[in-house]
Amino acid sequence: MAGHVQLRCDDAVATITLDNPGKLNAIDSAMWQALHAHVQAVSDDDTVRCVILRGAGDDAFAAGGDIEEFLSVRATVDDALHYHEAWVATALDAIRQCPVPTIAAIRGACVGGGLEIAGCCDLRIAGRGSRFGAPINKLGFSMYPREMAGLLEVVGPAVVLEILLEGRILNADEALSKGLLTRLVDDDAVFDEALASARRICAGAPLVARWHKHWVHRLMHDTPLSEAEKRAAFDFLATEDYQEGMAAFFDKRKPRFKGR
């Protein structure tokens, strides 16, 4: 049975689920393309305020790419370049560039391509029984450079090299200690905690969440802020949400943000 990617939206929270029964949600080529399409759809939807990415079931977030199809989809250099550039890296970039906050809800195996996806999310909430790594050195191939970008932003070169050179599987405590994870909870609490986190994000001003994401990524570059960018940092002053937030503060009530 081929794998698929599900998209469900509920009260401003979109959930994208990787589902490949019997293969620990290993991601095949069609799933990479569907993942990209779904992330692009929620990126363009102003009603979505947070995105949760998860694996189907309780055993895995995703156990990497679907190795069974590699002999056909990566048979030549041109095939491999198309697979990793047009499908995998494009999907990962869509997650990193998504203007909406993203949360990876992780149970079980989070390996290879699964780890790459989690590394592109803004927050990573994992169960204590989850496992992390990219033991592709044992399969004789290397990680495509563009697929390292998310992990490099999260943990830096030292940890990425440790993961790739040793090919070791990390337990959840070690992953947390190395900065791979945002939060560690009991396995049966992962999805509830991810939803609770999404609700906290949704309670804030949605335009502010998007601006915070933008500025954090912008400041990762060495180029100083231009005068136009400095002024743009105060675009919130012209929003209805800013007026509502200030009014709610002085009225001692919860704000009702509309994303305007």
C-alpha cells in the first residue's frame, strides 16, 4: 500500500499527518510532493494560525525515506538530483519558509527524512520513547546538502556531524540535551501537548507570530538591517490587532485577534 499525507484543519490549527502503513511512515516520492502541496496550502490560508506535523499512529513520526523505491527514483545522478532537489528539499524549504508557526509532534522513530522534517519545524515536542538519527552512512549514501539546512539552524554543525558521522540513534533525553527538541513529555501526552502549544500560539496575534518568524530567520543572516527593515519592524502599529491588544490590556479582558 502506498503512503499518503493527510491535511485536516480545525479551529485555525492545521494538522499534516505522514501515513505509510507498515513502513513506520517512511516517506515515498509521492508523499514528499503531497507534503509540499499541503504546506503551501496552509501557508496561503489566512485562517490557519498554527500547523502540527505528525506521523500516523504511535510508533513513528517518520522512519526516513522509503528505501524500497530508491533503486528506481535515484537510479542515475539526474534522477537523484531531481528526487532530492525538486521533491525532498523543496518540501523541507516549504516548511522552513512557512509563515505560520509549525510544531512537530514526535512519537517513536524520527529518523533520516523524518528528522529533516522535524528540524525544519519551529517547535519539536517529543515523547520520552522517541528516537532520533540519520544512519545513512550504513547505507552508503550521504545527506543531500540542502536537506541539512533545517538541522544546522537548530543544533549547529557539531551535532549534525555527530549524527551523520557516527550514524548513531539518539534517545529522547540525549536529543533534548543536544538542542534537537523543544520539549519532552510522556509518550501518551505528545499529541495533547502539541495541540495545547498550538492553542497558546493561536491565542496570540497571528500577524505578530508571522513577524516573529520572519525576523528570527532574517537575523540568522549577517547583513545588517536596512533602514526600511527597521521601520517595517513597527508595521504592527497600523494593525487592528495592535489596537485590540492594547484595548484588551487596559480593559483587563482577553483580546480577540482577527489577523488584521
